[in-house]
Amino acid sequence: MNYFEYLLMALRAIRSKKIRAFLTMLGLIIGVASIVVIVSLGEGNKKQIQDEIKKMGNDLVMVNIQGQSYLPQEAYAQICKAIPEIKNGTPLVQEALGVQFTSAYDQVNIVGIHPNFFKLTSQELLDGRLLNAYDFLRRQNVCVIERTAASQKMFGLNPRVGSVIRIQNQPFTVVGVIKHKDSQFVYAQNSIYVCSTTYRFLKPQPGFKQSLFAATDINLIPRMSKQIRTLIINNFHLNPDEVTVQSLSEFLKSAQQIVAKVTAVIGGIAGISLLVGGIGIMNIMLVSVTERTREIGILKAIGASQRAILFQFLIETIIISTMGGLIGIFLGLGIASFVAKATGLPSQIPVIPSLIGFTFSVLTGILSGFYPAYKAARLNPVDALRAT
């Protein structure tokens, strides 16, 4: 008998027990599909974080003050003046405040900014204009809103320039509409932007907790970050533990590492299904050897070698594990795509992880099926023929 005949015999054996074969590969299907789904969503999130940071610019540095401390209002100007590596910047203050438009009322994140903010974060203007230096100096009651599902619900089908909204019961005129950015690093989603000089009258605070700075050269970011931190601690007498200075490129690296670790841990847990699937293959193949003992005896009686018997049973396990791996990959990609569309989470086709998962599926099948195949090959033909 040649290898092709062994393949045909293996396919006939699998076809004769279709339900058993499917249940045998089910563990592998679930394992591979789980890994593909988890890695796909994980890689999608990593790419979304990377794209988001790139849109905002790798030359940005974010300063956060922890605890109950604040930077005084004059700190921003002092920092920009003292550090020549700073090209541009903006202080940030934000909090959810009551916003009313006609009969609609909601708590919306209000962000107090310097007009430089829009340039730093590369905001896309859809209608009207952005906040400018005149608004900032004159403390104008004007605002810029994002075009999002939340703002559309409050302002109608299209947020419009010229509308008057009330923030903390104070009237503000909408002067611009910007495209919504899915950024969670600098400001919350669904925000309304006002000048920081005006914000002080909405929510009086002793200063600000966040600020954003752009470097004149991306290579100067490490030195600039260190200078900002040192100046804040020394000049404004803050505890070093309260001051966090981090470039967005560093934030990107940290965020991606966290996502990668979480994905690896959850993927490892999902990979246990592959082990369970391997145990299932071994059990079923041992049962198959027992059921086909007489068939093995006949094959040996007509001259089949131990190697041929071993090869025939190994082919069955390889076919089952290969089919399970392929079904698992396509099922996982389908589930990942469905979850991404249903929840809005990003996903990405994980080519290499899918191939690795498929490879492990096949290897699991081979390793799990080797002992039953070896046991079948070692059967004594006389004892095998006597089996009923």
C-alpha cells in the first residue's frame, strides 16, 4: 500500500464516524478560535492607540499633577518662558458640568484650554471657527463642540454654529464644530471646549492639573521632560510623587505593553482549550484503536508493517487537527469581525498569531495521536485477529 491509499483509508474512517470526528476536533476549534479572537481584538486596540498618538503628534509631552495639588495659573507662562525647548503648549482643566440647550439637559465634559490646544492636537474643523487669542484675552463666552452622537442628540441632527447653550446656567455661543476624536489620553470623549480664562468663572479652581507641551525637536523631548519636571517641583514646591511628565510616545509604548500583556495572558488561558482538544483526540483515537483491533490484525496479516499502521493512524489525527485548526481560524476571524462591528472595538487580522495557532493545533493533534498510533502499530497480529 502506498501513502495515498493510507490517506484514503484515513478519510473513510473519519467519514464513517462524522459526529465523533467533529466532537474530537471541537476542542481544537474552540481553542484556535479563542486565540484568534483575543489576539485580533488586542492587535486592533494596539493599532488604534498607535494611530491615535501619531495623529496627535509624537512631539507632545503631557504633564499631570496628582492628588490635591494644583499648578497656579501663572505656572504655564513661567514654564514656557524658562524652557526654550518648548515650542508650544496649553494648560488643561476639565470636569463634567451641567449643559442645557432648549429643553435638553445633560452632564457634559467641559474642557478649559488655551487656543494653542487645537493646533497641538490637530483637530479637524467642520464648521465655524476655533477659539482664538481674542476669545482667550477677553474671556468670551464662546465654545467649540464636537460632532458626536451625544452632541447630535442634544443639538439636533447637526450641531450648528450660532446656537446658544447654557453651561452652569451661563450662556455660551457655539462658534465652531470639530470632528470627534477617539482620544482618551488628553481629554474625555464628547467634550465642549471653552477658553481656560472663561472656565475659571464656571468652575473656580486654584489652578490646573494638566498641561500639554510640544517640543521644538522630537529628539529634545527627554531633556525637555526632565526640565519641566524639575522646574515644577522646585518652583512650585510640589512633592515629586505628585508630578508625572510623560511624552505621548512613551505613553504609546506603555499602553501597547499593557495591551500586549493582557492579550498574552488571556490568549494563554484560551490556549488551554488546545490542550483539552489534544486530550480529546488521544481518548478518541485510543477508542478507535480498540474498535479497529481486528482490522489492524488483518492489515498485519496481509503484510502491513508497523510503520504503515503507525502512519495510517497518524494521518487520521493530522487530518482532524488540520481541519480543526482551519475551522478555528475562520470561525475566530468571523467572531472578531462581528464583535468589532457590534461593539465598535477595533480588530485586526492577526496573520502570524493565526498561523501559530494553526501550527500548535496540528502539533497538538500529532503529539496526542502518536501514542494511540504507536499502540496500534505494536499490536500482535494473532491477538488482533482473535479480537471480536
